[in-house]
Amino acid sequence: MNETFMKEKPILPLLASLALPMVLSMLVNALYNIVDSYYVAQISEDAMTALSLVYPVQNLINAIAIGFGIGINALIALHLGAGDREKAGIAASHGLVFSLLHGLVITIGSIAIMPAFLRMFTQDEAVIAMGVEYAAIAFLFSPAIMLSLSYEKIFQSVGRMKITMAALLCGCVTNILLDPVLIFGYGFSPQLGIAGAALATGIGQVLTVAIYWIARKIYPLPMDIRLRGFSFHGEVDRKLYAIGVPAILNLALPSLMISSLNALLARFAQRYVVILGGYYKLQTFLYLPASGIIQGMRPLIGYNYGAGEHQRVRKIFRLTLCMTGIIMALGTAVCLIWAEDLMGLFTKIPDTIRAGARALRIISAGFLASAAAVTVSGALEGLGKGAASLVISLCRYMVVILPAAYLLCWIGGPAGVWHAFWVTEVITAAAAIYTYRRALLRPRPSI
């Protein structure tokens, strides 16, 4: 495969061809998140609370998988841009091996900590029991999650977005179809309740890995992936983690933020935990499609940066920022107009719906500003500047929002937490643009 098209084709159709399959995939993934929560909410509000409390740990596992995958993606694209296919193949091979090891360790650790983790936020034994039941099954599939997302980033790094779209769609659609069957016991399945939701998710992940494995055999990649006879390669392995660890921290920070906010909101009432969990499911309809565009951008910006095409790098960034901004503007309008209907997906209790609708309208004030932060973070990761990207995420998920939430909550109650979101997005947008400009002035990292 001649991947020089990444620096030769016109930018708009090229970015669209890489991003649109991922946007579609991310929309289906977002739909899965909503459907999964909707069916769990039909069990009881306790079940939805349990799912909301487990969610930060699930998000952390995904963060490790995606973040390390970003390291694989960036290193492959940079090496291919520089014409070094051998090191690109080593990056892909070692990335898969390390991802599998990560998954095995995470399975053991996450299941072990879950009972103590849940007791940090609630003493309701029914909620704790449901959370432990869900986690014990869902986290068994951590190795599959790690492998599927690593394969996704490998295929994306060479522009094979249609394959990643097909794999993700199959996994998500399978999950959506299995949810009601396994949760409520339709047809061949016994009624498994919240455990059925976890099992449906795991089966979808295993199917996704199988599709990637088959696709790799049918459609050979431009670099060799050799898993037999594995031996460490100090230079490549260090760079995988040098790019991947900051990306992991970027993506893990929301988990820490959600857990902190859950602890803060639980002091007022359990319904605010449900509202925060519902919001984070809903916002996937914005941030996952935006992520799809950014995933299309990463290999392009990395390849062109590695090839020294700096003017194209700037054009790719500006176009991506415009596209993510449009998504965020549409999301703002939807949350302002249909807030009650959206929150009604997660609870039938009128007080919770009213409080949740108010939260959505307040939080949505920061959506447009957030386009700058998410685009800059993705661009910096694609350029191999993971540390600079981490600075932005630290502002967005820890340094600004947590102090703001505690201060505004003390002044205005739970509503103060919702106001902290838009305040944070505005401040972080300014910091992101400044960080990006500074990062581009520094020399290109050695690859």
C-alpha cells in the first residue's frame, strides 16, 4: 500500500474520507451507551446508580486501552511518514503484546477493588451488590477491550477507517441487540438483569477483536506485524509509552473527575449521581463523533508532520477545529430544546428529570468552547507531543473544574457543580490554543 496519499490528496476530501467512517462508528457507539443505560434504568433507579458508580472504572479501563493505542497510532504514522516501515511494524507488534498484558493485569485489579470502591460513594447494599455483579462480568473482558482498541488504532494509523468502522459497528450492534435479550430474558436467554448488560458488552468486544484479526489476514497492512518470537526493543518500547502514558492520563482524568464529583453530589441526594451519570452517557453523542473526526485527523497530522509538510499540518488542524465546533454547536441546541426528554431516558422520577434538565442546560453552555480543547489535545497526540496534550487535560479535568465545583457548590448547591463545567471549558479553551502554538514552535521529536 502506498500511503503517500496522506500528503498529496486535497485536505478536505481526505479528512472527510478518514473521519466520516469513524464519526458513524462513534455515533453507533454513543447509541450503544444510551441503549445500555436505558435498559439498565428499566430495572430500577438503584441499578442505574450502580452503573453510574462503576462507570468511572470502566472509563479508566477504556482510557488505558485508547491512550496506549494512541501511542501505537502516532508512532506508526510518524515512522511511515519518515519512510521507516520496519520500526512501524515493531511499534504495531509490540503495541499488541503490551496491550494484552495490560488487559490481564487490569482484569485482576479492577475486580478486586470494586467492593471497596463502591463503598466510597454509597452504603446502600442493593446498589453495591448490583455494581459488584456488573463489574465482575464486564471487567473479565478487559483483555478483549485492550486488543480491540489497539487494533483500531493500528488500522487507523494507515488510513483503513472503513475496516475500523465495520468492526466497531458489528460490536456495538451486537451489544445493542443482546442487551434486552440478556437483561430481560427474551427467547433463549434467562433473565440476567444487570449482569446481562455486562455480558452483552463483553460479547460485543470479543466479536470486534475477531473481525480485526480476520481483516488483518485478508487486507495486509503496509508494515509487518510479528507476534511470534517477541523480544523487547528498547527504543520503540520507550516511545510507545512516552506517547501512550500521557494519552492514558488524558483519558483517565475524566474518571477521577467523575468519581470526585460523585462524592460531592452524593452529599445532597442520590438523584444527582444519576443525573451526572446520565449526562456522561448523553455527552457521548457529542464527544464520540468529535472523537471520530479527531481520529481521522491524527494519522494525517502525524504523517504530514513526520514528512515535514507543516503547512498541511496547520490546514488539517483548522479544518478539524471547524468540524468539531459545528458538532458542539448542534449539541448545545439539542440540550437546550429537549433537555427533559433526554433526561427522561435514565429515570422516570419527575424531580430527577427536572433537576437533570436544568443541569443539561447549564452544562451545555460550555460545549462550543470545548471544541478547542478536544481538537488541540488530539492534534498534539498525533504530533507525538503527549506531554503538552496532558497539560490541557489536567486543566479540563482536575486543575480548574474540581476547585470550581467545590467553590460553586458551596455557594449554590448542586447547581454550582453544573456551572463549573462551562467555566472550566472557557478557561481551558484559552489554555489549549496557547499550548498548541507553543508546541508547534518546538523542534520535531526524534522518531
